[in-house]
Amino acid sequence: MDFASRMAEEKIQQAIRDGELDHLEGKGKPLQLEDLSGMPEDMRMSYHMMKNAGYLPEEVKLNKELISLKDMIAACKDEEEKQKYQKKLTEKELQYRLLMDKRNLSKSPAFKKYSGKINRLFGI
């Protein structure tokens, strides 16, 4: 262990002894870790950085739009408005498929493994 690691460890142990860490949120509860086993190792850090910054990948945004459009179509009473939403839905589905083809995600082993489950979950 190098000098900096020892100093950091000493500071942590001192804070524990002084009770400075006793009132932390979530103390005594298990950590909720994300399962990133399906993501390539070299992309995991960038994923965490984007998530912490509030960035959503385009395919996730499109999935959310698809779900809300389907909900609007199901709730819509006006036939003309329903057709308008159906047209938007078709455009978004096409945009989603083109994006997935462009990124070659459909060839990814993780995509193949989970795509059916994800599509059923989102009703796609």
C-alpha cells in the first residue's frame, strides 16, 4: 500500500471512530449495484459518467416515446387524432430500427440475450 492509500485509510478509520459516518443515508442497508455484465468492460465507466450527468442514450429516449405514444393511442377516443398518433408511432419505430441497425446492436450477444425480454417489458 502506498503512502496516499495509507493516509486515506487512516482518515476513514478516524472518521469511523469519531462517529462522523454514523448518520449517513442508507447506513446498514445493502448497496444497490447495477448489473453491467452485458456491457463491454471498456464502456462501463463512460456509461456511469453519462448516467450520473443525466444523459440518456437515444435508443432509451426513443423507447420512452414509443411507450407514451402507444399509451396515447390506447386512451384516444377521437379517430382522427388516433391516426395522427399512429403515424408518429410508425415514424418513431422506423427511427428506432434504423438507429439499432446503425449501431449494430442487434449483433451484440447481450442484445440477443435480452431483446425479447426488453421488448415485452416495453410492449414493443
